[in-house]
Amino acid sequence: MVRMETQADRNPVTEEVVATTNISETDFKKLLTSAQKPSAKAYRDELRDRFVPNRSRDEGKTVCSE
């Protein structure tokens, strides 16, 4: 998994590998689909644990799309 991030002061986009996993594409799609259900906290937690093992760097950040 590759993470791309921009900074508030408009620095160039940074890119880094944040996780390497052996999950298959099919299993990933199933997990992602299951995680979208309102009561699927366990699936969302599993996705976070597999793909974003160190979440401390995201504390206090806001995700937005442009």
C-alpha cells in the first residue's frame, strides 16, 4: 500500500510505502465491501490493522477530497 499526502503549505506530494501485505485482490475487495456496512466495525478495524499499522502519525488530521 502506498500513501500519498499533501501538506497544508502546498509542498509537493509525498509518497511512501506504509504496509506490505499478502492479502489477495479478491479478499481485499470482499473485505472492503463488507467494511462499508454501518455495523461492520470489525472489518474496518481489520483493514486499518493490515494497511495502516502505525496510525499515530494521523492523529489530529482531517481527510478531505478535492
